[in-house]
Amino acid sequence: MAIKFTVNGKPVSVDAPESTRLLWVLREELKLTGTKFGCGAGQCGACMVHIDGERMFSCLMPVSGVAGKAVTTIEGLSPDRMNALQRAWLAESVPQCGYCQSGQLMGAAALLAANPRPTREQIKDHMSANVCRCGTYPRIVRAIERAAREG
């Protein structure tokens, strides 16, 4: 059965079993590999995307759950891939191994969309849904604070 939704502003139709996880549709069918598989249990955040503007774990979301909705992946976060958040990420030297970065950025973008001037505690609380095995949490917080300031 064809499931229709929008990805990064473009309408798509995929022929996949309704229970197929959105993560696999994005990566395997649509070739949007910026969204990563981490744990498969919604505990690490590597697979974070936005669905109708809300952050979601794509590893848990059945593709049928996005029918008629708008999905944004890391590839669609900004047209030139250099919005204030991405610039701050680089300025604060956040990435190390890089595996969690797309999920971290998507989580941070959702926070700043909902709260353009979050406190340090709000940042820490919101970003607790994302795991960084390299432990760059202080840099992540600084990058989000910088992006909020420089907007």
C-alpha cells in the first residue's frame, strides 16, 4: 500500500508495509542516510527527525504514522546546511565521532523552534533524549546557547 507524506518539503509516496519503521524508509527507500540507526529502541536519539515540527524517534515510528504529515530530516534542516545552529556546532567543535550529530542537531533545532532563548537547565533537560558516546555534552550546551544568542 502506498503511503504518502512530505519529506524535507517534497511530496513522496512509498510502497512499504505499514509497520516498517520510518528510519528504514528514509535510509533504504529514500536514500536519506543522515538519519542514523543507534539503538532501535528510542533511547539514544541518533534517529531523531521532526514530524509536523515535533521531534520524534524514527526508529519507533511506523511509516503509516506519518501518512499525510511533514517529515524533516537532517538533510532538510536548512537549505544551505549552515543555519545558526550548524554554525554554532562547528564553532564550538561539537563533533567528534559524528555518529549522533544529526540526531543532536534535530533535537536542538526542535528546542530552539519551541523556545528561542532556553536556559542552560532547559537545554540539558531537553537534550537528555540524545546520547553522545563521545561525551561532548558541554560543547553541545555551549553550541545551543551560542545559536540562541546569534540566531
